[in-house]
Amino acid sequence: MIEVKVKNIGLDSITGSPVLILVDINNEEDIYPIWIGTAEAEGILIQQSGVETPRPLTYDLMKNIIETLGGRVKEVRIVDKKDNAYIAEIIIEKNGLDIVIDARPSDAVNIALRFGAPIMLNENVVQKVNLKEIKEKLKEGIEEKTETEENIETLEELEKAVSEEEPTIEDEEIKKFKEMLENIKPEDFALKPEEKEENKEK
């Protein structure tokens, strides 16, 4: 297994789905893209952007629960792929024992980021894309592409996704998100009178 880190969140040029870009910590030319859900991508972006929420979000709540119960996340691992779905594990250390929790990679990565834990990856499970090799293919005019390369339509988009200079969230979006969080009030979640009556009838 190799240790990887989150480089960025890209977008699939065909489907518009979020793509988690993981890179080998020892060779950032080697990237490992994993297609994930929007909610999980938002969790990663929020953590990377340093946005502080007034109340704990789901992954922050999970972190609080683990710590309150006396555990800590030792590392997370992306270990297998079955039925076209990646399988990950969260390794929680408590009282000197390792507890292995089955998880989706996107959830495991979200937890790892909040604990500052290592992210380990079985390089035989997730298809690797090497930026240098793609550049050479383009120069030589080679049209054959792997399935992963076809999903990320152009080299420019791929390089943009993994570029440190590219913000993970647009500044304006971060600003709007912060404003939305600041303006949320408990009463916003309260039932309206007519909704209360409906619930009574049920």
C-alpha cells in the first residue's frame, strides 16, 4: 500500500460528478481519481477551506463521538473494489486495540482529514493516472486512452483539477456559504403552525 493525500476535488467533464483527486505523497505525478457523491465532496471542500460551521456537521459529529468514546483514527485505507464500488476501512485505535470499521472511501477520507490521519491506498485497486505519461501520449498523438482518462476529457482539465493554484471552492461560493451558515437560526427548522396540525392528524 502507498500513502496518498487529497490534492483537490475535480469534476467529471462528461457527467459533472465530483472526482476526488488523491496523489502519491512520494510522487505527485501519480494521481488516483475516485468518483464520489456531492455531499461527500462538500464535506472535503469545507474541511480544506477552513469554513467554521456554527454546529457540528456530520463528519465533525463523527469525530466528536470517536474522541468522546476514547478513540482516535490511526489511519484509513482504501483496500478493495467489489461490484464497481471501492471499499475502505477506518482504523480506530482505542486502549491499545485497533478497531476496523467498513466505510466508503469518501467517508473515510473525510474522517481522515478531520483527524489528520494518514490515507493509505492499495495501488492495485484504484487505477493510476500519470500526468507525465499523458503529456507524452498527447505529444506523440496516441489516441488510445484508459477508461479513467476518457472520463476526464482533456489534459488541461486534469491538470486544472490537481493544480495547487486552483482554489477548491470559488472565493465567492465560500463567502455565500459562510453567510448562509451565519444567518441560519433555530427557528428556521421549526415546524410552521399548519405543519404541526398535519403531524397531529397523522
